[in-house]
Amino acid sequence: MDTEARPIRNRALTALLLPFVAAVLVWSVWLLDVGFDWHLGRYGLLPRTPSGLVGILTAPLLHADLDHLFNNTVAMLMLGWCLMYFYPRIAGRVFVASWLVSGIGVWFMGRANYHIGASGVIYGIAAFLFVSGLLRKQRTLMALSMLVVFLYGGLIWGVFPIVERLSWESHLWGGLAGVAMAFLHRSIPPAVSDPKPSFADEEDSDEDERTGDEQQLDGGIPEERLAAPGDRPWNVNTTWDPGR
């Protein structure tokens, strides 16, 4: 039992590695920015400006304050682990597409303010996990979709221009990237499959019935019916033929 569980534990730990590295990276950037007063926010994404193009790459690494950073870190670890554990073959493509599409979309269509934060990437991963689970119609993956809705269903409001200081544009484009990746890669199998139904109890019951019948045949039939006429008393046929 322990031998079978060990590969699953190892894969679960391995799936956490890259999300953990990403979390360490964004925390390191924030601590350096605060500690040395570098004002890295100026490297955020400023739409439709040549200088803002660098923000497509740097904006997800920058955060406004501790609350902003903490909330994105928790989502990054949880959703990133789910992506790496259930879809390791396409996790990298989903991550890169969410990063780049959200950034490029904001650069073309965003408001003329600096946009920072990893929320676009998080929305992309969440959207991919949800839609991919529904498209594949596997019980395990559909349960994962429902878990994403339960934990992060409120993210849907982030794609609307409700809160002024919220970059709903990056949320929207990240979510669209996740949905597109779910459709494009729906034929690539995940790393898990639904457990096969077990009929062990029924098989055991059938086996018990067969055993009982055999015992009745061997021990419950009189000797004179088992022995063929004319056979010697010590030469008894132990196979009962009802037609004889």
C-alpha cells in the first residue's frame, strides 16, 4: 500500500515546486523594492506606450502592497499546484499564454494607468482549470472545476469595471487566455483518470455461492447416487452428472 502511495506523494510535491519558486520570486521582488526604495512600479505595464511594453514581462512580478501580494501568492500556490499536478504536459503553455495574452491585451486596450500584479496569470489558470474539467467530462476533473468555483467563484466579478483601482482588463484577458487554452488542448490527456469501479464484493459473494455449491455436491449427495451401477464400491466417481 505504501509502495503505491509513494509515487503519488512524490508527484504532489513535485507539482508544488514551480509554484513555490514563483511565489519566492514575487516576494523577493517586493521585499527588495520596499527595502531599497527602488519604486519598481514604474516598470509596470503602461498601455499604448513604447516604455510600457516592458511591463508585459515585468508587471506580474510587481505588487502594490502586502495585501495585494499575499492574496496573489495564496492563489498562485493553490491554482499553480492544481495545474502542475493534473495537467503537467501543458502547464507551461497555459502559464506562458496567461502571462503574455493578459499583458498584450492590456497594452492594447487597457486604461492609461500603470497595471501591476499577477492577477492576469491567476485568472488564466483558474479559467483553464474550470473549463478544462467541464470539457473532459471526467469525474475527478469536474470535481476540480467545482472546487475552483467554490474557492474562487468570486473572481468572475473581477472581469467587470466595478472597482476603479482594479485592473479588470488583465483579469479579462487572462481569463480569455485560459478558456482558449482549455479548448485548444482538450485532446491532451491529463495526468489523472477516474478510478475504475470495484465489484470485489459481488465477486466474493459469487465465489462464496460457488464454494457452497461445491461443498453440497461433494458432501451432500448420497454415495449410491455418485457411484455408477456396476462400479466397484471402492471406485467412486466424484464428479456428479445429473443426467446419469
